[in-house]
Amino acid sequence: MAEPKIIGFLCNWCSYRGADTAGMARLKYPPNVKIVRVPCSGRISPELVLRTFRAGADGVLVLGCHIGDCHYTSGNHRTAKRMPVLKKLLEYTGVEPQRLRVEWVSAAEGEKFATVVREFTETIRALPPFMETMQGREQGARKQRSGEKGQGEKGQAVKEAAWTSA
Amino acid sequence: MTEKIGVYVCHCGSNIAGVVDVAEVARWAGQLPGVVVARDYKFMCSSPGQELIQKDIQEMGLTRVVVASCSPHLHEKTFRGACARAGLNPYLFEMANIREQDSWVTSDKTEATKKAKALVAAAVSRVAHQEALEALLVPIDPNVLVVGGGITGIQAALEIADAGDHVYLVEREPSIGGHMAQFDKTFPTLDCSACILTPKMVSAGNHKNITLLTWSEVENVSGYVGNFTVTIRKKARYVDEAICTGCGVCQEKCPKKVVDDVFEVGMARRKAIYTPFPQAVPNYPVIDRPNCTFFLKGTCKACEKFCPTGAIKFDQQDEILTVKVGNIILATGYDLFDARRIPQYGYGKLANVFTSLEFERMSNAAGPTGGRIFLRDGVTVPKSVGIVHCVGSRDQNYNAYCSAICCMQSLKFAHLVREKTGAEVYEFYIDIRTPGKGYEEFYQRLLEEGTHFVRGKVAEVTNVARVPEEEDRLIIQVEDTLIGKQRRIPVDMVILSAGLQARKDSKEVAKLFGIACSADQWFIEKHPKLDPVATMTDGVLVAGACQGPKDIPASVAQGSAAAARVLSIIGQEEIEIEAATAIVDEETCVGCQQCIASCPYQAIVYLEDKGKAYVNEALCKGCGTCVGTCLPKCISLKHFTDEQLVSEMIGAMWAMNQFETEALEVA
């Protein structure tokens, strides 16, 4: 079974430092998550998450400061409102909503960071690879469409994971 | 790919190299698109390590640099500096964190090496899209605003004024001095508070570089570090400061007496025209409008009749002042915990239960009893006194934190009570905390003086007697945890050592100045250890008890520290503003103004004439919340553009996909 591929978007001030704290405490966690540093979790547009899935990620982790502790006062308030909507949207389009996890991790919470990563990696490991789900869904959709209308739109290949396509 | 990228993989001794195959990572990185050189080296952050990068930039004409080593929070600045020294814009550098987020957290060496490769691929992919940025330089206005005229604010103001820069010292009350002016003696040296404070107040009042604005409040703040515009409301005193000599005749002649619940905490009365205390700075009185007979009934004007200089001006209006400053120091202090919130301690119901501040006033020679210790009847000297520690502090029901000053304050009270009355004194404590110079010695002294220490949290203070000797006394019910028994100790007087808490309007004040409050409403500093007086808002500093409970020495130290920070900023004359700011693409902006609503700093304005949003770079802190909000993607954050973040993510994904394919091939 292929290893889950996970991208974590971490805010610079709390969560990225929290990940550093986990490192300084030499806490061990699975290597699946690759961290992309953003200034604030408020910077993470829903589109960024969607593009990450489109690139083949099996899971996306969004970590920000605790509410009230945002380095930018209220950037994470946006995250708190935005991400649940995005999760609903994912669910609506047939993507398991648990592929996106949002957590608040402070700079001191190395232990929490490691726990979240461990749990999330296990959650994702229990799911089929994202690309498989999507292909399965598309085939299903195509069948349904051809059955209904007698003609099928071409399923768009959902792969952006080529080096130059950024 | 036209970029020439150099990749440097650090061993960090064995920190990284002990787990990650650094040579393999460097070899692998060498074949990534755009990479012209990839090296591994023992310590990249060392001088030879940095010189290696500089040499390659100069000799090979590198246009981008990636260092795979520790966290950017540790050495991003170091390597940016190395790039800059070699003539490469520092924003064309990127770091891959293969220590804190790889070698230190991954047990499996093969996996760690793979992860390092993926992180390097991400950084290489990102760096190719990075753009050169120039930090914006803005001039610094050398004037400084200090908010709060307690000992902290006075100290900060004096330090700055002595250095030759101008200070506006704003105080809400009619006089500067703050809580320290109310105290009697100061621990552990027992020197009188007024004796050490008054000279400083006078210096602040007379200083040619200090504009004292008492009876004033800040109403509005706009701008950014170096360039704040502050609106201050100078409330009407109804006294012309230019003419008033501070002779005090008006206060003598005023027929109206009012309970002074601010400075004398309800222990004494003052007149309707008053200075809070004799040594007030400035020494001009204030008319208490809601209590003044003239303002209430339209007749009286006794003060006006007797004023020898004609300084009383009943028609005076509030003044709105606008000042320009470059830096702001908040030293707004604390509120005392309201002991009424703990009904079982009886404050407000049982006459002889006092708060610590009431005791301070009573013990103060200039206070309502002339420094004598009496029960509430004003004549009876107590024969036994109980002092209750941690009132509202270290208590999950009220404030969980330790108020830091109450142990020492309570020890001081015990000493003063014994000195002045010879009464038996009982201290009821959870733990005695005396971490300060000379503090533990003071505690030892009190032990030797014969104060009784009872270890246990007081359950109740009551006047309901169970035995005849408890009649007409206050009984302190406590579990003495050292002997493991419940005790009832009858005393004549109880002093509640109430804790400190944040000002009740600290949240609004924080909002006004664009800083943040902790869950307990204290102002949050930039870093609890390494940057204790700065805040996340450049140019706004915090000092003293507004940041958390503090005694006088710590407050004064912070006042000086904040002043030093401000002076170092003023000394730079110009300040660099974060280059990673948001920018609006005017071509595509539809003027929906969603970004304006999302900005925590009011850094985005709507240009009415163009119908577009515009980012004030000096105000923008680069959080990117607007970018996450803008649906048509017309606003972007420099150094964290969509392109850069996506290419970083794609780089990591590409590497992970590669490893997966390789694994499949092997299988």
C-alpha cells in the first residue's frame, strides 16, 4: 500500500514553531507530512487546498494559532470560518471531508503537533489514495451521464503533479 | 528554466547527518531542474559555510540559493545576510527545514532521507518563483507617546526625555503617580513610597521634554511605526492651568464633600474641587462635575469667589489634541481584584474586612487615619489581625495566575501592623513566594518577628461565633495543611491581599492600539522571554503591570527597557518595513472590498475614484488574510504568492510521487 502523501500548511508564528518545538523535543512522528510555511492560516485560500488535492495529495493539514492568539490579531478567525465550509464543499463533491483537518497548535504545543500528525496520518492511511477515489468517482459519473444522456463529457484528468505545471 | 540555483545541505554536525544521508540529498538535488550546484557541508551557518555560498554566488553567478538545514526561525536571517553580502537579493533565498522537521523527528533513516529530498525539492521548486524585494524605509518621528502615568510610565517618559526626545505623557486621572502614590511603604526595604516616587513625579512634571496631559485619554490612534497620529481628549478641569498657582484655597472653601473612591478607595472624603493628594503633579485641581453644586444646582461658585487668580473657568470645554508620534509605550497598569466577588470572605458585609489597598491608605501617614491602624470605627486599635493571601489569585474560580506581589505585600502588612499596633498577626497562605532580591530575607525577618504563618486557603471569614471567645470578632475558618486540622482563628481585623487583574477596559485599549490581550486580558508581549516589552505591532510597546502582575522593581525595569527600545528605534532615524506585503492588481480588482473587511490592520483602503482597493504597504503586516479572502485573486502577498506556495507544494508532491513510482518499480 502506497504511503499517504500529506501537505501541511502551517502558520509561521504558532504552528510552524510548534512543529519546531516537536523537533527540539525529539518527538517522533511519521514522515508523510511535508510542511509549507505561510505567514498566517488566514493566507490559506480554499483554492490552495483544492490545488493541493488536485496535485495528488491524500490529505491536507491546516494549522494555525489558537483563536485569540493570532499573530495578526484575527487572521485565523477567517480560517475558522472558511475551512468548515470547504470541508462541506469537499463532502458535497464526494471527497471524504476527513482528508482536510484544521487544528490550532501554539508554538509551545510540540506534543499536540506530533499527536495531530500521527492521528492524521493514520486517518489518511485508512482511506484509499485520493487519486483512486477521484478516478473511481469520475468513471461512475461518466457511466451515469452516458446512461442518462447517451453522451459523456470527457473526464478531466486531475493531475497537476508535474514539475513545471505550477 | 533560466535560474541558476545553488543547494546547500547542512550536516549540522551529526544532528542532521546522523539521520539523513546528506551526501545523497545533495547528489539528488543536483539533478533537479535549475540546480547548477549542490553541496553538503558540516556547518552551513559557520563563517566558512556562509563563505561557501557567497563564493558560489559570485563565481558561478547563482541567481537563487536554497539551504537545507534547521528552522528558518533560527537561521533564515543568517543566510539571507550571506546572500545579501554576495550581492544577491535576500528574498531570492529559501530554506528547507530538515532538522527540526525531519532528522529530529524521524526514526527511520531511509524515510528521513526521502523526506529531506522532498523538502529540498519543494524549496528548489519555490525558490525559482521567488522575486527580489526591497524593504520599505520610512522615517521615524522622534516624539513618543507614553500612556499611563504610574511609576512605569514616569520612568519610561523620563528616560526618553532625558535622552532629548519629546514625550507626551497621558494620564487618565488628575495626577500622575498611579498606584504607587497610594502605597505606604515599599517592600522589602520599607522605604516610603511617596519619598521615592515624588521626586520622579516632580521631574516628569517639570521636564522640558515632557508634555504632561493628565485628566486626559487617548481616543484614537492611526498610522504605523514611526508615524502614528494620536487623538487625545483633554477633559475639562474647569480650572485654567495657565493661571492656577495650586494654592489650594478653592479646595478649602468648597462646601461639598464627596467620598473619594479612587485615590482613598472610599476611606476618606474630598471636596468637589480637588487634587487627589497633596503631592499631586500637576498640582492644579479638577472640578468633579457630577458632584459640583454649581453644576448640579446652578449656584455656589465658592471656588471662583475665593480663587486669588481667577483660574476657575466653569465654561471650559474638553479639548481634542492631535499629536504625531513615532512610538507608543503603554503603561496602563492594573486593577485590584474586586474582593466582593468572593462573598465568603465577607468584604463589603463585615466592616472590619479590609482590602490591601484600603490598608495601604490607612497605613499611609498622609492617609485618612494619619497612618494609624484602626478598625472601621476609626478608634479601636486591633489586637489581632488576619492577612489572607491569594484573594482572587491562584484560584480556578477567579484568576488562575499568581499575582506575584501579594506575598511580599502581605509580609509588609504584617510588619507594619506589628510595628504600629503590636497586634498578633496571622498570615494565611497557600505558598509563600518570595523570588526577588532581598525578598526571602524579608520573609525570614517576619518569621523571626513572630508573625504566625498558617498554611492553608481560607474557607470563610465570618462573624458567627460558636464559642464565647469568638463573640464580636471575625473568625477565620481555615484548614491548616501543615497540621492537617481545621482551625477557627478569631481576629479583630482581616486584610484581604487582593490580586492584580487587567484593567477592565484593557480589551478596548488593546484594540485601540492594535495589540492583543491574553485570555486573562493582559497585553501580550512579542516574546515572553526575549522580547518582553515589544508587541506584535511595531512601534507599540508595553511596560509594567499592564502586561502581567509585577512589583515596582520589575515595572521600573520594564519602563526603562521600553524607553531603551524606543530610543534605539528613534536612533535609526528610518525603519525598515516588512517587504512581504500585499499588493492589489488594479487591472483585475473589481472593487468588492472583501479584502478591506478581512484586513486586521485597516491597511487596505478603497480608492473611490478608481473603484479599486489599495494596500498601504507601511501598515500591511503581511499576513495574507486578504489573499485568502479575494475570490477573483486580484490581491497577492509578496514572497507568499499563490505561484510560490503552489510550486513549493508541487515540489514536495512531485518528489513524493517519484518515490512512490520508484517503490512500485522495485516491487
